[in-house]
Amino acid sequence: MKSQRGDVVLVNYPFASGQGMKIRPALVVQCDTNNQRLDNTIIVQITSRIRFTKSEPSQLLIEIESPEGRHSGLIHNSAVSCENLFTIRQDVIIRKLGSLSTTIMLQIDECLKVSLGIV
């Protein structure tokens, strides 16, 4: 399955320790040109731990009651954690849950800039 930037997907996401994995949602952040051209894609972790979304500029809150949240396919209010990037093969994506709008992806771009130190 070729993914698109903004897709919310279900993947087997590795723990930071490198030991073990957990099936969880993630957001495809790689550009569509590379998503079509390459077998890999870059994703960021999505977590139900939302306590830092107000204080951490590298995280964005997705509220499932909002129109954007309903299109995401998420079942809980969640944080897109842009400090947790990972590259995966597109063929290991379990399934697409939904997608985020262009407006939300512009906010994600800002979170990624903070996380990567891009001014």
C-alpha cells in the first residue's frame, strides 16, 4: 500500500529502547513524491498521552470530537508526537485509519520544525 502524507496509519511501532514493539497509530509525514518513489516512508508516533500537548511545541493535540479528529480515524484524543520519528517500509503498514487535513498538516510542519531545530 502506497501511503500519502497526512495518512493516519496503524503500524507496529518500535520502543525507543529497540527492544519490543507495540501496534499503534502513526502519521505519515514524508512528502508524496517520496512516498510514491520509495518503498519506505517517514512516520511520527501518535499517543493517547496528551498531557504535554499544551507545553510541548513538538506535539499537536488531535481532539476526536473536532471535524479533523473525526477524519483521523482515532478513537481517543491523541498527541501527534513529532519528536518520535521513524522510517518504515510501506508494506508493513497494517492499515489506514484516516487522514489529517492540509490545515492540520501545516501545524504538524511547525511541530516538526521545532523538533528538528529548523528555523
